[in-house]
Amino acid sequence: VDDAGGTRPSVSTVAGGGLGGGECFELSPSGVLKLQKGDITKWFVDGSTDAIVNAADEQMLGGGGVDGAIHRAAGPELLEACSKVPEVLPGVRCPTGEARITQAFRLPVSHVIHTVGPIYDVDKHPEVSLGNAYRNSLRLAKENNVQYIAFPAISCGVYGYPYKEASRIAVSTAKEFSNDFKEVHFVLFSDDAYKVWLDSARELL
Ligand code: ADP
């Protein structure tokens, strides 16, 4: 049991210990990008400062998809922590493209970074907003000494971003931070997303 009251599985010293398999790519002599299939709420790296990224909405008060899964796994303390993040506009705690950090409570990681991706058909420049969501998450992680970080496919669920375009932005933005993390992971929920991410990583790395 960790100090946040959760249960930290002690199964592995391999990064992404909560999930099996996956494929690695070199980002730099010291940095690795890893793709895995599965549930991001199970992801952690034993004995490290690690973070998962949540595809939240601007209110940061929970929702469906990966946001719902993260809140369920983290417990009600996460909602309480999110509600304490100051509003920058009425009802807006994290504008699209920005990021905020909280503790992770019952999740097996150190932190949750909440970011808001664009709604593909609504945002005027979704590629800019999606790049900013990844970039600001990575910046905030770096500021908090996170060494291992895992992303879901931000905006690729109800926000409707096509996998191909999204995966290229995700991989190329991770590449901008090639010296800043030991490992950057993408945890893809479907076979389809995993395959597309794999193609983009092979193409861009
Ligand atoms: P958005 O509103 O940003 O589109 P969604 O949560 O609807 O966010 O979907 C983002 C992506 O997260 C989708 O590809 C979805 O399949 C995936 N997803 C849903 N649940 C999980 C989970 N537990 N772990 C990892 N990815 C997940």
C-alpha cells in the first residue's frame, strides 16, 4: 500500500510494468518511445516518478472514455483535487491545449497530468491544439521531474481526431523532448489505434 492509500502492484521493474508487450523506438541515446496496447490506468513504472496523461475536458470534472476510467481507478480524491484547480474562466480549469497536474491517489503512478485536446470538427486549427496538448503535458511533466510518462490517444475518442493525423503529431511532439525523459509511452486502447501508432513511429523515428 502506498502513501496515497492505493495498492501499488509490485510485479515488475520493466517500464510500463502494469502492461505486457509493446514495441520500443529510440528517441535519443538516453530516451525511448514505447507503444503498448491496453488500459492506461494499469500502467506504472516501479520505483520512479511516473505520470499518466488524462484526456480531460476544460471543466476537469470527469467524463467518459479514458477520463472516466482514470477517475474510477484513482478514486473520488481525484475529482476533489481537480475541483480545486482554479478556474481561469467560468467553468474552465484547463483551456484546450493546456495541461494541469494533480496527484494520482489510488492509481499506481505518482501523478496525473490532465490535458484537453481539440474537438476535431470544431477547433479551427486542431493540429496546433493537439500539438500543444502533448507539448504542454510534456513540459509540465518535466517541471515536476517525471521520468516516465504515458499518453492515451488524446482527442481520438468522442473528440473525433483521426488516428493517422493524431499519431503523427503525438510521435513528432514526443521527439521534441527526446532528451528529457527516460521513456515516453503511448498506451493505445484498440488494435486499430495501436497499428496506426506503430506505422507512424516507424515512419517518423
Ligand atoms: P477524447 O475526448 O479526447 O476524444 P476519449 O476518452 O473519448 O477522449 O478517447 C481518447 C482515446 O482513449 C480513445 O482512443 C479511446 O479508445 C481511448 N481510451 C478509452 N479508455 C482508455 C483506457 N482505459 N486506457 C487507454 N486508452 C483509453
